[in-house]
Amino acid sequence: MAKEEKGTKKSPDKGTTKGPDKGTPKGPDKGTTKGPDKGKKKSADKGGKKSADKGKKKSADKLSFAQTVSNNVFAMKLAGKYTRLMVVAAFISTVFGYFEWVFFDGVFIRKIVQALDSNASFRSVLGFIGIMTAVFFLIELYNKYADNVIYPLETIKLYGGIYKQLFAKAKNVELKCYEDPDFYDKYTMAIDGAEEKICAIVKRFWGFLVSLPALGVVFYLMYDIDHYAVLFIISPLIGNFIFGNYKRIYEYKRYQAQVPGNKVHNYVSRMMYLPDGAKEMRLSNVFALLRKQYSEATEKNVRAAVKYAFANCSLSFWRITFTFTIIFEGVLFYASYRTLVSKTISLSQLAIMTSLMVAMTWMLITAFEDIVELMKNGVFINNLRTFLEYEEQIPQDQGGVMPEGFESLEFRNVCFSYKDEETIRDLSFKIDNGDIVALVGHNGAGKTTIIKLLLRFYDPTSGEILLNGRNIKEYDLRAYRRLFATTFQDFAIFAMSVKENVLMGRHYENEDEIVHRALRRAGILEKVESLPKGVDTVMTKEFDKEGAVFSGGQHQKLAVARTFAKESPVKIFDEPSSALDPIAEYDLFKNILKEGRTHTMVFISHRLSSVKNCDKVFMLEKGTIVERGSHRELIDAHGKYAKMYIRQAMNYLAVEKEEEVIL
């Protein structure tokens, strides 16, 4: 059995791939919809849709052979795009590996045995061994260079190229993709070890192609010795193609069953090391809830593992039996019989045939493993390919007409539905250049959705939005969005300097002056100047232990400063003072109104006292405008706006009677 060890040692390096036990969570099915029950017919329609979606998803998870091959070719092209050297180096390594294998078992052993049988001189045998040792040494030298120099360096290039393409795609897709759990999960699965899977595919792809002629040579050499011995190759075929294929299917099913649990594990782990929930954990018993979530997810993963354990164990047993036991022991028994009993082959032929059979077995096993891994990685690469080839509905780089300033913006009979739930209904209004406009209403009235439609993060389900009398879909998207400077309610503070957080990648000639002016208007300049590095201080301590950590209100002021800094004709503020105290809120809105002297202003606020000086106020309810006019006009109308204003004033003034509120 020493030759078996040789066969194992000389097998070409195929690389490793991450199996089904590692992955990223996959989100829930998208087949369900929310909303009130509209009757049995609609329920039946929903049930049918849900079943269809599940069937569609199930078929998507099981790729056809043609799709799998196509995905592997896609991965090879992607690798060649960013690192052609690694693709070529992998091919050379594979050729050398199989050359060593075939030459050693098919030529070297035969040459040595024949030399011994023919009583060849020791010098000729030693010379042959010396030459082949030098050849094998050079091949091994190249393999070590490839493994320790070429592959690590080129993998970094591949990593950089793939992730640059992934990030560019992620930036270009529309906002709703990130609000779709299924799409988001596909994105996270696409970036999970993408470069490792592609590297594995490159090695496996060449491994399978090069193994075909190598197997042909070994098959011929075996057939030349004994015609019937080659029938033993049926055994590993059954072991790998039948039992191995079913094992792969069950492993993938287990992986899918454990994805939701892995998603919970990732979430809980993230909450444990991020500062977001640190205070709540110390002041409440929420840690027990997180621990419960983690334990329940672990139990589900264990149940999934147990569910497929017997099938995987049984299939592994039969795969190993047919792949190794039957062929190794069978060949030894058959060859021994031919040598000792029937005496139809010589002892030297026995040694050569045994060596060739072991080599062919390992080549077949390796080739089958290549096929299995290519099929498995083809499924994972499908997520990467699906994401990269996704056709954006509102691409960030969409071209079109360049807008010539801002004259007016009009919503004309706009309706918008999100996941079959109508959030904006027959909305019509117009904002003219220089207007100061407020959108007010209760939570869920559709105010922020209007801003997303205005910025073209979404397109209306019906109706149209017009800029200067022209549909906004006709404009160059980047140029159109440059017309607006926006402070979002759910803003993000990045682990960058204060200056970079204000400018947000934009460049101006007098950047320092612009940043200081914006910070002063937002009411946070004094705080920033007190920092050790001023505007160059890094926000958060994620990358810098001396980084600044602001309060919620200070973060909000910093976000507002972005809007003050950006040179745009329209300024949008979505709840810019929700985390501010009354005095800071008063100062902020005073500066916002000053900005309104030279800009068109749109802001959303729950606090109606801040909209008193607006030119137009739109009172929203359930996605439509129920009242419109100036503050005074709406107060005099004694409608819903006036009622909300009075209630807020009573709370603020601490009075119990409406008559005590001065309108």
C-alpha cells in the first residue's frame, strides 16, 4: 500500500472551498404580502402566489447542468479579467501535477521494474533516477513558488477587483433593493468568500480538464497489461457520481435549513460587540432575550443537522466503500489471482498494474471531486453572477437630459405602493423656485416617502413627477440629484473626519471656509473647535482611539451641516430637530429660514410651531394631502392642522384649555 501513499502525495493541489456549513443568511420568502383581508378570493390568490413563489425559489436553488457550467465559465472569465497570471499559473501547476502522477506510475515504475528484470547496470538505473529527481525537483520548486508567491499576490488582486466591482454595483442599484430582505441576502451571499470560491473554481476547472487526457493515458497503459482490470473503474464511478452526488444535495439542503439560524447568530454576535446596544444591555434584561434568540437559533441548526445526519452518514459510507474499498482490495485480489493462481501475468506486471490502478483510482476520485466542487461552487457563484448581472430599475449612472437650474417641481396624481401596500394616493402639489414648504402629519402619513420619490430613490406606481415641466425620469440621474441637498431622518455618521462627514466627498476651492460656515449654521462649530484636531478629528472610535463620540443631538447637527455645505438650489430637511432641545431647535430653524432667502426649502417636521413662517404647508394623512395653505390659513380653517397645532401648543405651554392657546 506504499504506492497508495504515493498517489495521495502526488495528487495535484486542488485548493479548498468553503462548504455548506459556512455561509450568510438568506432571507425569508417574498411570496407573502401584508394588508387587510379582502375576501376569500384574494386569500386564495395570495396563497397561489405564495406557492408559486416557493416553487420558483426552489427551482432557482437547483440549477441545471448547463447553468452550472455557465456559472463556472463566468467565474473563469472573472478571474481572467483581474488576474490572468493566476489562471495561467494554476493551469501549469495542474499539468505538472498530472505529469508527475502519470509519469511516475506509468513510466518511472515500469522503467525501474524492467531494468531490474533485464539486469541493467546500476549506473544506468542511477542515472535515470537522478535525471527524474532533477525534473521532479524543478517541478516542485515551481509549485512552491506558485503556492507561496503567485497565488497569494494574485488572490489579493482578484479580491480587490471583485470587491471593487461588487461595491460599484451595490452603489448603482436602487434603494429598494436594500429594503428587500431576499435581495440583501443574495448580496451578502455574493460577497461571502467570493474570491476564495473563484480561486477554487480556477483550480478545479483546470484539474478536471487536464485529468481527462491523463486518465486516457493511464487507461491505455492498464488496458495494455490486462483488458479486464479496467472494469474496476466502475466502482468509483458509482461511489462518486451516485452516492457522492446525493451527499452533495443533502449537504446543500442542510446548509439552506441552517441559514436562518446563522442569520440570528450573526445578528446577536454583532449586537454583542457593537456599541449600539451596550447601554440598554446594562440597564435592562435584553441580554437574556438575545441569549434566548441565540439558543433557539442554535437548537434549530442542531435539528437541521440531525435531520440530515443519517442520510449524510449513510451516503458517506457507501461513497467511501465504492470509491476506495472495492477498487483497492478488488484490484489486489484480482492481480494476486492472476499472478499466483492462473500465472497469466508476471510479478513485475503485477507491480505495474497495481500502481496504475491506484493512480487511476485517485485520478478518478480527484476528477469526480472536481466535478462535485464545480457544481457546488456553481450554485454559490450563481448568487454573485445574479447580483452582478442584475439590471437596475433606477441605475445611479442613468444618463439623460441635463437639468438647467430649478424653476418648479410638481407631483401630478402620484400613487406609490410598497410591497402591495399603497402608501401614497393620488398626490398632487407644486413647489416653485424660492418657496419654503413644509410637509406635516402623523407618523406613517407618507412624508419621508415623498422625499424618496422626489429624490428618485423610487419611481411612482402611477402619475408623474415633473421638474421644470419635464418628467424627472428624462434627466441625468446624478445631475438631477445634485439639485438637492438633503438631511435624512435616518442619517449616518461615518468613521471619517468631521470635515469629510460634512463635505461627503465633494471638493471646493475654499473647503475649510465652507465647513466652518456650515458647522456654525448647524450650531455645532463651538463643539468641533473644542476637539483636539478640530475639523480633522475622526468621528467614532472604530479606527481611532482618540476619535470623537457625539451625543444624538450633536450627530444630528453634524448631519444638518452637510445640507448647509452643499451648493444646491433646493434644501431638504427631514425631521432636522427631532433630537434637539427647544432652544437649539429655535436657533436651527432660524438659520434654516435664513437659508431660505436664497434657496427653495422643503422640510418635514412633527413640531408645527416650526412651520409658522413657511409659504406652503401640506398636511398629509394616509399618503394624501388633506389640507394645504399657509400656517395662518390652516389655523383659520379650524381643521386637522389647527387641531394638531393646538394640542402641541397645550403640551408645550402646560395648559389644559384650548382657549388658553394664542393662535
